[in-house]
Amino acid sequence: MYRIIFEADTFWGRAFDIGLLVAILASIAVIALETLPAVRENPASDLWFLRAEQFFTFVFAAEYFCRLMCVRRPLRYMLSFWGIVDLLGFLPSVFTGFAFPGPQSAREGSFAIIRAIRLLRVFRILKLWRLTSEANDLANAVWNSRDKIIVFLTVVLVAITISSTLMYHVEYGGIDADHPSQFTSIPQSMYWAVVTMTTVGYGDVVPQTAIGKLISTILILLGYSLIIVPTGFVSAEISGKILTRGRNKEAHCTECGKECHDRDANFCDCCGTQLPEAGLQT
């Protein structure tokens, strides 16, 4: 049972995990479809979706208790990340089902959509955990660029504050009584500034005066130039790591003169001579 449930290297282990993923996807689809107006207004379909939700709750509860039965340290599993995620996959539905019986209340009180977190198991099934090193490199690049990013965000916040305050005073009152201003407050203007600077442009708040449109144009052009700044910081950090990764320019072979060996190389890959102390892995 442990091999089937916790390991994906065997045929039945992979079959169990794939079946579990199918059940998770199906339960998420049921939760999403039962929010459709046609389903909510139809008692027959609403009851059918409730029965489907009860079925998936039973399946995930049985799977959770099977994991507790076959694992060596049940308490350690219960307090682990996967244990908590597996528990939340069925426990909210159990509580809402007992506390609020009936199709309508069960649908409104269910938090079973949290089962989507369990889709992270696809990494283990598809053996994608090897990609975590790349994710760590990206996280390290962002962390190493944190000072530049903080300065960038500070400049953006200052620009948003100044532009929103200016737009409020420029647009306050509107053109006339037939065209009232949509900038009713500075927080409303800050919302407009964020939407404009990120070039999203919902269009729900727009300037009406000539000066306001000029400020909006400047803010849009500023937003285009600022969007690429944090990306450039992270890209430069990653590029620098790629250039320095795996090569050690100080590792110079005294026998054949070859330079730039691997960072963990103890011997020259050309003649086999032991590299000096600078090229040794400590």
C-alpha cells in the first residue's frame, strides 16, 4: 500500500497518482460547474452536483486515511505540507455537509476548491522536481536584485502619488454639469494611475480635460519605460550567473596552459595535471 500510494516509480503507483489527479480535476470541474445559473436554478441538477461532491469527499477522505494507515509516522505526515493539503481536500466539505445540509447551503458553504493545491502532485508524477533548481536560480536572481527592485518600486509609488494627486485637482468638477468628473477622490485617482501606468487601461475612469489627457499620455509613456526595468534587473543577474557558472578563470594549468576549467575540477581536462589551489574544490 505504501508503494502504491507514496511512490510513483512503479506501474500501480503511477496509476494511483494519475487516477488521483483525474479525481481532483473532476472535483474542481464539479465545483466550478455548479456555480452556473442554470445549475443553481435547477433543483434536479443541483442535487446531482451535491451527490458528486459527496462522492469526491468520500474518495479523498478514504485516500487520506489510507495514507495514515501505511505511513510509518502518521503524526509527522499529518503535520507536513502534503498532509495538511490532503486534509483540506475533504475536511471543509465534511463540515459544511453536516452543519448545513441541503444542496443550496452545501454549495455556498463549500471550500473544496482548495483541492486545486493538490494538483502540485503532478510535479512528482511527471518527475518535474528536477526543475526546482531552475526555480531556485530565478528566486536567487530576484533576491540579489532586491535593492534595485525596491528603488524601482519606490519611484513607481512616488510617480503614482504625484500623478494621482495632480489629476484629482485637475479633473475635480469635470468640464461642466453634464460631464462630471470621474476622479472623485485621490484614492480613485491612484487606482486610475496604477491602471494607466501598467498599460491595462480598463476605461472606467478617464480624464476629460485637456491637461488631464496630457498627464495621462505622459503617464502611459512612463509606464512603458518602467515595465521593462525589473525584468532587466533579473535578466542581468541570471545572465551573470550563467556566464560564471561552471567555469573558473583562475584555474590555470601549469603544464599545458589551458584556462577556464570547471569550477569543481581538480585536474586539467586536457593533460590530466593537477590544477593549482585556485582550481580545487574545497
